[in-house]
Amino acid sequence: MIDGLIPLVEIALSAETWSTPLWLRLEGVLVAATRDGRVSAWRPSGERVWSREVGNVITASPNFARLRDGQSVVLIGAHDGGLSALDARDGRTRWQRALGGVIRASVSVAASEHSGAREPQVFAASYGDYLWSIDAASGEVRWRKWLPRHVWARSRGVVSSPIVADVDGDGRLEVVVGTRSWRLFCVDADSGSLRWWRGFDYGIDSTCTLALADGSPLLLLGTGESLHGPGDRAILALTGAEGTVRWRRRVGGGVDSSATCFQVDGRFKLVQSSLADASCHCLDLATGKLEWSYRMGPTEACTHDANNVCIRKGAPAYFTDNACCRSYTVPLVADIDGDGALEVLVGSMNGLIYALDASTGQEKGRWDAAAPVRGSPILADIDGDGRLELVVASARRLALFRTRAVGRDWPSFKGDQSLSGAPDASRSDAARVPTRAPRRKLTPESRLLFEWTLRDLGYFVRTRVDKHILNRFGRRCMSYWY
């Protein structure tokens, strides 16, 4: 057991949940989404307040917007393409909009004072290759941006959630989202115009986290795995102004989770979990230096090789879905046991929640959820006594614990409505450091069209034409284009 955790209540859900729960302080309810397409609100005592079926399958996490009239709406998308806004008090549908494709990504929300609109704005991404800006009160579309996918042999869809923040320090909000078409896009939050984009060699399922290093905004993200190979398997820091790589750290598995930043021993660090090697990694924020790695597992259901690659017993080789100990959760950093030192809480598909010393990575305890933990744990002062309660979602339940932690809440996926990973206003405002993006000879749209043609053509030739018939010069050209 993890020191400092006292079990309080377990809430039975209608089906398995892959989502991170949401705590709404003013309404006093926990909101949970389940894979049967249902969204429900619960009192901390376990009493159900309301329940609403909004789609066929839900894997996104709920977010919320507080409207100008003081009312809150719960926002969530489903696999049938419907984006729903539910009244947080009774669950009635305020509006619903079809986005034309599967919605797996959680939506982000920008407050009205930052977006220039009367009401908060919702930013949503779908498998229809579009990024949407929608009015939270009415459901009206403000703009729709096409996110072009690769022409040949690339998957569609968006699993990465968009974040909204001033990522380049110019005083305006941007929206940043990764796609399975191997690109990361940054667009203007007010107009949807493309600010910059960056290409990768594998899909981006990780949701970015905004951070500051040496006074400059950085975007932290992970790169994923390929069904046909190991993938890039790296954690990167990109400059917010133009998306250039500040540093890149290769790890042992694909990184679908999001980074959490914290300060310990006078230095800023980040923690992020991975898939194939089933680990939680801690890196120095400024340099990307690997500080420590904690390996989760093995369990009775799997074996781990010398590189800690997790393989289910009976499986011939590694495959993502067969990695019992892989982790998708966003690590939670807090002083859970009240000893004055920070702990990192990270969940695994092997059913365990691990508590790690934030300075060293050594395990301080674990809690067995007895079922896969896919959604991330949250932390909030639910009972109003000044101490924070922990909420863990696993399989068909929510488990609530009393902790000894005090301080800042982390009440939802990524900790705040913007999904930037910077839940308090001071950190978001601090990112607004004046920067000047370099002059470019081509507009972002022109560069995208150019690379969309040449790089994809290079990929097509490399994958569809027998390499043995290419001469050495031709292979070098394709490598350059790719």
C-alpha cells in the first residue's frame, strides 16, 4: 500500500473506463465517462446525481467550460463523431454537434477573456482530419481547420488532444495538436490560420505539455510506436515559437502519455511514461538529460527481456496491445504522504499504481487496482478540509482515497481546462515571454504543400519500390527527401 492513502469510497461504473475523471468543485460532483457511451456525475459519497448516454463508445476524458451565466457544461466526444455539451447540474444536453469522424481526443477550452469571444471556446479534433473551434454556450462553429494527412500509407485520425495556450510568447493564444499523419500543427486560436507545423517519422498520440526553460516556452511531447516496427520512441522538447527541436531523448518504448513538470532539488524536471519498456522516465527540463527510469513489472501474465520490453506470456513477440505493463497515464506529482518530499504517482495497464520518489525514482509503495489503469489519477480537495483526495479510475470503478497532501488541485486530465499542463494562471502568464519567430521564405501553408508532395513521394518510393533496384544515388536522394 502507498503510505498516506486511506480508502474512502468505491463507485461502481456502468462499464469499463479509459478516461480520466473530472472534479467540478462548484457543483460538488465527480464526472466519469465509460466505454458504453455514458457520462455520469457522482457525489463523493457514491450517490449518483445524473447519467446520460451521449454516444456509442467513449475513450476521451471529460472537460468543462464555465459560461458567462455562471453555469457549467461538461464537454466530451464519442466514437460516433458527436461532441456533446451537458449541463453539469442535471446532465441534460445543452447542444450536440457532429464532427464527421471518430472523436478519441479530449477537448480543450479557452476562457473568453483570452479568446476574444463572449463565451469560452472549445477546441476539438476528430478522425475527419479537422480541428474545430466551437462556441461553448451555443455549439456554433467559429472555424474549422483541415489538418492534411499524408497521401500514401499513413494512418488517419487524431488521438492527441489539442492544447490551447500562448506557446510562442506573442500575447495571442495558439492551439497545438499532434496527428497520426506524422505531423504536429500549431494554429492561431482566434482564426485557425496555420502558424507552424513539424513532421515526424511516426504518429503523435501524445498530448503536448507547455513548460518554461530559461524563460522560453517549450512544448514537451512523446513520439509513438509503429505496428510495423519499434517507432521513434522519444521524448522531445520543441520551441514554442517555431517547433524546432530543443532536445530529444530516446527511451525504450513509444510515448503516448503526456509530461508532467515539477521542481525538486532546485531544478525543473519532467516525468513521462512509456509503452514497450513499461517505464516512468524522469528528465531534466532544460537539457533532456535522463535523471532516472523506473521499470514497471513484470507480472505473472508477462515476461520482460533485458531491455524491459514487456511481452504477454504466449505471445510470439512484442505488440503494443500485448504489453501488459505499458502505461498511458499522465504522472501525478504531489507530496502524498506529507513527509515534505514529492512523490510521482503513475498507473499501469498491469493494474498497479506506483508511488515513486521524485528525486531518485525509487519505489515508495504501490496500490493494486486489480484491473488495468488507463485513465490518469486526479487530486483535489473534495471534502473541503484543506487536504487533497486522490481519485483513481480502473476498469468499472472509481476509487477515492484520503491523502496527507495539501496545495494545488489537479482535478482533471492534464490538470486544467486548456490541457496545457499549466493549471494555475501564473504559469500560463509566465509563458508570455516576448519572442521573435525567424523570418521564413515560404508561408507555413506553402511549406506544408511542398513537403506534403516531396516527402510523401519519397516515402512512397521507399516503401513501394524494391530497394534493390535503386542505385546508391537514388537511395541517398530518397533519404534526403524523407
